[in-house]
Amino acid sequence: MRKSTSIDGWIFFAVAALLAVGITMVLSTSYLYAQERYGDATFFFRKQITAVAVGVAALFISALVPSPAYRRFAYPLLGLGLFVLCLVLIPGIGLSRGGARRWLPLGGFAFQPAELAKVSLVLYLAHSLAKKGNKVPRPHPVSHAVCERRQAVSSRAR
């Protein structure tokens, strides 16, 4: 178990910059449309801020979960992801919007099972690669040599 959680500054900066640009773009592109349609120019902006707040809260909560917990749930989540992907195809359960059946109704929200499937596939692949360890083939010697050469050249340039 980890004693403390450290934050990678570059990843934090990249995520914060992308969030700031995204929120700015939502406000600048939807301002007039939201004013005409809903009488509130910041309607979509507030929805985006709410989604960002929920996402950041989920980020912090998921950062506190130890990695063995993610490993333990890799297979069940993969099965659940496949199950909900199949549920979408059942008439009466999956919602059809824009001519495509991709949504499941979940209370007052519509849930897109492909998002759960993406996360579960990433967790499964990470677990599988970590479990196999040394059995995973290493890069081809030529590509490995090219990568080492690039690292040597870039370290000399500094």
C-alpha cells in the first residue's frame, strides 16, 4: 500500500489545461444558442462545470483506491461491460437516438454502455499484462535500438 499519493505535475497541468480549454470552448460556442433556446446564456456552461466537478471528484476518489482493488474487479467489470453492451440491443431497453441504439435509461439520465466497456477493457488489459509480466514479448531489437539511439541523442542535446 502507498503511504502517500504523489501527483505528476505534467499530467496534472495537461488535464487542467484541457479542462480549461474545453470549458472555454463550450461557453464561447453555446452562449448565443443557449440564450435563444433556454433564455439563459450559461445553460450549457453550467452543465459542463457540473460534469467537470463530478469528474474531478471521481478522479480523486479513484486515485485513493489501491491498485489491487482494480485488479480484483478487472474480470467482473469486463463481464458487466459486455452485458450492458448487449442490453442496448434489446428493443424496449436500449434507447434509440439519432438513428442509433446506444443508450440505456438510468433514472433521469441516459447512460452509454460503451463508456463502461472502454474503462473495463483498459483495466482488463492492464491486469492481464501485469499478470503475465516476463511472458510479454519485448520490443524487436531493431526498434529497441532506435529508441535507445533517440534517447541518447535527446540527452546530449540538453
